[in-house]
Amino acid sequence: MSKPGPRQSTKDSVDLAAMAGTLAAIALRASDMVLRAYESGVPIRAKADSSPVCEADERSEEIILAALAEHFPGVPAVSEEAVSQGLIPKFGNEFFLVDPLDGTREFAARNGEFTVNIAFIRNGAPICGAVCAPVARRLWTGWDAQAWEHVVTFRDGEAELTGRRPAIISHDSSSPLRVLISRSHLEPATEAFLATLPPSKPVRIGSSVKFCLIASGEGDVYPRFGPTMEWDTAAGDAVLRAAGGIVVDANGHPMRYGKAAEGFHNPHFVAWADPAQARIVR
């Protein structure tokens, strides 16, 4: 299995490329466990807020948080399952946001559309992230202006990255806009937004992988006008920003992270491959 790198500092001189490699290795390790649980089957139960959770969420979180504490000592990590139990660390301008299994509904539905997500936040912005889609055998990393898609191989009890290519946003202007929408949630506001777009082709898919598909040139826009949490979006946002895209709120401002006073809830947002379109369509 790919090994995380040595301990790293998160001072201004931090090597974000090295951090991305470490986050990718950690996400890969957690994804290996999640895929095994998916293939063997685990029961799903409801949390206090009625959202689904399973053993894979919890074990993935344990793996990720332990590895982050080892490789980035002193940097707080805000993670979904811990927060649901009231465990919120004190954090400042730098911290990690973790969703150990985004798309538990898709996990339960056996459609493979779930991801493991780790993002590093600085001053409210996701500046480094890793997203792994275990069933699809794809993993994305993003930092600065570098976005990469990696090939994941699970073989003989080992998980490794066996190839990569730049994640490049692309769109054929003669084709309809490829609009990626949630498989589990389609709000009236989303339908109203679709009506404002040029000719488009909606594609329903679960989890944060939608951000990454846009980064890899397989989608153009992802609107979300229902409830989401910061850990749902931060890593995918980091990948898309690194590829040259943007995620904006209803006022056209880039998404911000670390809103503890708001319970880490996201505003409604739209992710765009082309930042110029984000300025035109509200």
C-alpha cells in the first residue's frame, strides 16, 4: 500500500505537493478498508439527525484521524462522525476537514458512488485536498494550480496508486452543458436553476465525486441548493479550484470553510468548470 510521507510542518513554507501525496496515501489506506466493508456488506443505522452511518464511516475516520495526527502533529482535524458526537477540536486558521465516507446512502444502495475526503484549510480556503472513489478506482489530488487524477489498484490485500494524469477541465462549446446533480436530492430550487441554463444534459450521481468529474473534464456545472456540510465539499472544492474551476455561493463568492458558529453548514452553492460562467449565471 502507498505509504504516507514523513511528518510535515504547516507553516507558510509547507510543501503542498508533499502534503497532497500524504493525504492521498491516507485516503487510499482508508478507502481500502471502506471497499472491503462495501464488498462484504455492513449494516446501516441512523444517527441522531437521521442521516445514515455505518461501521465503515467510523473505521475510516479512525484511520484518517490517527494518520493526520501522526504526520501533521498539532494541526486540528474536524471530522464528520466526531462532530456528530460533539467532539469539535479548537482550531485556528489552519485545520483539516474530513469526511471519512461521503455518500453513505450510495454505499447502502450498492451503486458504488461514495468517496473518502480529506482537505487542508487555510484562512477559510481549501488549499490542498484528496478525494478517493474506491469502486471507480480513481483518486484525485489538488493543491495550488496542480490537479491530478490517479489510478487506484487494489490487489492481493494491497492498495496502491499505479498511474496518474493531469485533471484537465474541458468542454465542447457545441455540446449541451453537462450538469451533475445529486442522485439522492433534487430540490425545486435545483430544477429552477436548470431552467436558467443554456441547453443542458443533467446527469445524476452521488457524493463529492461530482467536483472531481468536473475537474477531469467530465462535467461542467454542479448546483446544490439543499443542505450540505463543510466536510462534504472541502476536498472536492480543493481539487476543482486547483484544476481552474470555482465553487461559489448564492452571492457569487467562493465557498468559505471553518464556520463553527454556523454548525459547519454550507450555504447553497454552484460548482463551475468555467469561472466566467459563474459570473454570468446567478
